[in-house]
Amino acid sequence: MNKINLALKHKNIFGAGARNREKYNLTPKQKIEVVMKEFKRGTLHSGSGKIVHKKNQALAIALSESRKAKRI
């Protein structure tokens, strides 16, 4: 099982997998893939806990998380 599937394996009610995205060492490109898949499934949440419905907001979250991955 690859890292992306591991990150998507367990769903959280709050955060929709945010803990799993941080747990596994994903490259920035893989983080973007994971976040966009969550958006397409409808399980991506913003920082306030609300579900994200706009693609532009999902892209902003994905890019933000990919920047965090570079720092680690």
C-alpha cells in the first residue's frame, strides 16, 4: 500500500484525514493529490471545520499543506 492510500485509509469526522496527512511523510505533490481527492469525495474541511465546496478554496488548502511539507 502506498503512502497516499495509507493517508486516505482512515476517515476522521473532524478534519477529514488531516491527522493522517501529517502522520505519513508525503511529498508536496502527494499532499496536493490527497487534499484534492478529499475535496472530490466531499470530506475536505476548512480550518473552522466546515466542509469545503469551492475548488479554489480546496486548491488554497492543498498549496498551503504542500508548503508545510517542504519545511519538514
